[in-house]
Amino acid sequence: MAHRIPIDGTIDLHTFAPRDIPSVVEEYVRAAYENGLQEVRLIHGRGQGIQRSAVHRVLAGHPLVETHWDAPESHLGATIARLRPPARAPHA
């Protein structure tokens, strides 16, 4: 079942099944980039760190992510990803 979520820079991953987290993160980052966002916040919760690890794995390999880090105020419950700057069109 497809979920429609706003692309506003923050996504709470608690509403998704754990098996879907990698594809949700992948698609959210792509959509955020296409909407001109420079950073996104992914809320995965603290727990045992399984969701955090999955999120970090996707972000580490995502071509649109410049860098990512744990959101300091969340005590490992959220991750911030900085997206790459948009590609500039070559001048004619």
C-alpha cells in the first residue's frame, strides 16, 4: 500500500514497517532533493539501534547525500542528512 507523505524536511519512520525503512528513506531523500530541500531529518527512535543502523546504511550509500549525522538533541533518536547541492546546468 502506498503512503503519501508531505516532503517538508522531516519524516517520522515509526509509521512504517521495519522492512520498508530502506526504500522509504531512499525515496524520501530523492523527493526532498527534487523539492529543493538541503537537509532532511529522519526520526527513527532510539530502541536497540536497528532502525538507526538501517537509516545510516541507506544514507551512506545514497548518491544525493553529502553527509549525515545524529541529531544531537535527539539522543540518537533522529538523523540529519545534508543533501548535495543541485547540479548546475552547463552554460551554452
